[in-house]
Amino acid sequence: MAEHSSGGHILNGCEKVCYRGRIAPSPTGFLHAGHARTFWIAQERARANSGVLVFRNEDLDPARSRPEFVEAMIEDLHWFGVEWQEGPDVGGPFAPYTQSQRIAFYREAFDRLRAANVVYPCQCTRKEVLSALQAPQAGDDEPIYPGTCRPGSGKETSLTTVSGRITWRFQVADGQEVAFEDGCCGPQAFVAGKDFGDFVVWRHDNLPSYQLAVVVDDAAMRMTEVVRGEDLLRSTARQLLLYRALQWTPPKFYHCPLVKDSSGMRLAKRHDALSLRTLREDGESAATLRRRLFA
């Protein structure tokens, strides 16, 4: 997969440098107004650059992903006015566009990370990680790992003695800074050991982590810009380390402000009253909703 970062490829009559953006919802519930706003921005940035918008179905949560939510995502986003040129419903040159059908790609990248000796096995549960921390990272998707199984810790996991569940973590150097320029939020810098720690790349259920899967897919599908919510800024730091380790060129990033409810909390799929499906059923028009979201 190293060719993903090389130049000279032709895509539908244009060079690889043509703008390619994506929307990547997960079918674990009905999409809400916050999703719609971010995906609309992704579409408009693709249109402004005469580019391509890709729809990717990120269904790597087998316990919560449901086929009816895939159908709802496509239907509700079309109602809202979002159109894509590649995706699971329309096909395209980089199919499949459903993550559960792309495991071989993730395994290949994971094997490259293992060969490069930048990942290590870990038997700690999330509960054990949290109990070892004095102050878990507030609001983050993954707590800072205390290094219990890290090589050289004295308690590292040996593959010859592994029993039960095992995850694989990417080892980061404490104090290492990862900096990048965000298209919306400006200059960003995160420090390993402070803002994030050794992060999971392969899960105990034998599936890739979010961080690894999106890096592999964004590289394979030749994204030039990733538009998503600002709650994923810290994830970008982790992903940039994966791009470096895999020797792939990263896309640019544009992290949008989040839509919040009346109490100031960011929207989540539990906000049923603000789901696109509920708003549609209540008689809201797509045009009215767009005006409200961008007022």
C-alpha cells in the first residue's frame, strides 16, 4: 500500500492532486443535526475545489452497527441535500466503501507496523487503565495509557505467555510533540504523555482501532482533506504518527466547530429530538434546518 503516497495517479480524468474529501458516519444510530452540519461543510469544500466527495460507512462496531441505520444515513443525508460521488450505494474506484469489508487492508498495515517494531501487545483492560490514572483525559475517546505493558516497563506482555484478550498499542515517545496546521482551528500542537499516550491500533476483538482504520482508508482512497468535528483534533495527532510510521503522506485537516444543545453539550446520537429522522418526521424542511445550522 506504499503507493498511496506517490504521485502521478489518474482518477476519473484528473491528477491525484484533485481535491478528494469524505464523510464517514457510523451506523450506530440516527444521524443528528451536528453530523449534518459537518457533512454539509465537507460537501461545500469539495464543491468549492471542484473535487470529489466520498461516503464511507464506518461500521467497525459490530455490537451497535445495524443495517437499518446504514439505510437511514443515506436517506437522511440525501434529504438534507448532501450528495456524494463515491460510496457504498454508488460504487467507485476504491470500493468497498464499507469498513467491515476492508479488514485485509487494515491487517496489511498492522503487519507493517509490527515489522517496524512500533507496536506492542497489551493485556490491560480499559478498567485497569482508568484505575491506574489519577486524572483520565476529559472528553477524549481514549484514556492516556500508563505504560504498564510497554517494552522496558518490567511488566511487558510476552507473546509466548499471552492468554485471553490482547490489544496492540502504538508506542509514542513521552514528550514528543505533534504539530499541524488545521484549516479551521489554526495551529495545533499535542504532546505525547500529556495529551495522549500509547494508543490502541488493533483491538482485543481482532479488529482495527478507529485510528488505524481511518488512516488506512484515507490513504487508500487518496483523501486530500479530512473534514470532521473539532472533538477529533487530538485523534489527528495520533493519526499523523501512524502516517509517519507507514511512510504515507497525510491529507490536510479541517475540524469544524461542534453543534451543541441548549445546555452547551455537544450533540450525540442519544439526542433523538435532534436526529435528522425526527426532524423530518416533525415536518422540518431541509432548507429551514440548513438556515438554522448556519445562522
